[in-house]
Amino acid sequence: MGTNNNSVIEDAVKLLSTSSNTEIDETGDNEHPLPSIEKVKEIVELLRSIIFPGYFGGPVLRKQSRHHFLGVRIEKLYGLLTEQILSVQYFDTENYGSANTPEKAAESASQFIEILPEIRRKLWTDVKAIYDGDPAAKNYGEIIFCYPSIRAVVNYRAAHTLLSLGVPLIPRIITEMAHSETGIDIHPGAHIGDYFCIDHGTGVVIGETCIIGDHVRLYQGVTLGAKKFELDDEGNPVKNVPRHPIIEDNVVIYSNANILGRITIGKNSVIGGNVWQTRSVPPNSRVLQQKAVETNFTDGLGI
């Protein structure tokens, strides 16, 4: 490498190492390292193998060995989760407060482990909802192995639980992993009921303050988003304001529909494809896109 190239590298190192952008210069320390994306990925994969034993994390050859298999996996999950929660406590003191102690991290991890059976129950309802509603699904195993919606919802249900326990940052990392892998973007703050089904899934967006009831089905490209943002005195969006839709029980929303703002879609309603909905609708509604006008042209008419 030439002298000139060495000089360029040295100059770049000097400028970058003395950067004044402190907001993006987090380095952690030996005692309190930053949260690890790789370890959070490991947490998610462990969780997947615990929720769906035999499908992920290696085969369970005998039913009698499941107890041992789950014990080893849950013990490892508890250790990794405690470590990462402690890291995020020190990283995000603004949201976590001063309770950054190993004991607090262990307590949060223990609470999450305690809720695992309920997470598994909810995910079982999600798998069943897809199987019952998709004629292409041949069996439950196909859904667990193949469907991106289940991958995304596993991440969401774990992330939502951690967020409800007061753990910052890690829930968002987990849901954004699923977003990158599947194209399904579910904010961990959303509240989603049982028997939730996303069919196909690519491009689905579910905002932070959404409330979704039981037996709701969404198709690809659906956005449950905000219509506008309330701004503070400095012109910045106000945080923690309900701004996303409420979707009641037994609602179906077809592909590429946009449901925007803090509106309510009443139970047993159907929202058609490509609809732009910004007003609440009562239960048992049918909202469809206006039919296109079809015209036949002859002898160049209309050109």
C-alpha cells in the first residue's frame, strides 16, 4: 500500500475517532458491554425451539426426552436473557431508570420464563387460525416450518411480552429481525389477540398503538398506520399518543388496504382490497373499493 493511501487511512481514523457525534459513539465498557445483536438472535432461536420443540433446534427423538430437552434450552435462554437485559439496562437508563442491577435483570428474565406457556398457547391459536383459513395449508407442521407470518408473530409475541415487563430496546430488535426476514413489520407495542392470521404477509405494517382483537385476518400489504402525527412545541412528533387503529374481533382486511388513524373497525367487518379507510365503521360493515369503469374503444376512439 502506498504512502498516500496510508495517509488517507490515518486521516480517516483520526477524524472518526475524534467525532463529535456522541449520540452514535456508544462504546460500552468491559463491565457493562452493549447489547449484542448476535446474542439476541440466539435468544430468538432458542425461544423458537422451546415453543416448537422438534421443529427447531434439533430433533427430539423420544417423547420422554422432551422434559430434559426443554430444561436445557430454558436454562440457557434464562442466562442469555438475563445478560442481555442487564446490558440494555445500562445502555438505556432513560427508559429503564436507575434499576440497573443483576437482580433486576434476573427478575425480568424469570418473569418472561414464567409467561412462556402463555406465549406458546397464543402461538398455537395463531397456527390453528392459519390452518383453518388457508386451503393451501396441508398440516400444522407446514405452517410452523414454512409460513413467514408465524416466524414474524413468534418474534412479536416474545417482544411484546418483554416490552410489557419494562424491557427497552430488545423488543424492538426482535421485531425488526422478523421485519428483515419476512417483510412483516409489527411494532412490539401493538396489542394482538388470539387466533391472529396474516396470509402471505409481505408488506404488512402494524403500528405501535394498534389494538387487534381475536380471530382477525390480514392479507399482504395491509397497513394499520397513523394518519398524522401530533407535534410538540418544537415541531417533533409527540410520543406515546394513541394514533393507530382498533380492529375488533372477527375482522378480515384484504390486500393493500390502508387503515389509518385512531379509528375503530367494528367486529365481523370486512375491508376490501386497496381501500383507504380513515373513518370508523360499525360492526358487520362491508367496505369495498369503488368498481372501475370499464369501456371498450373501437377505431381509435378515446386515444
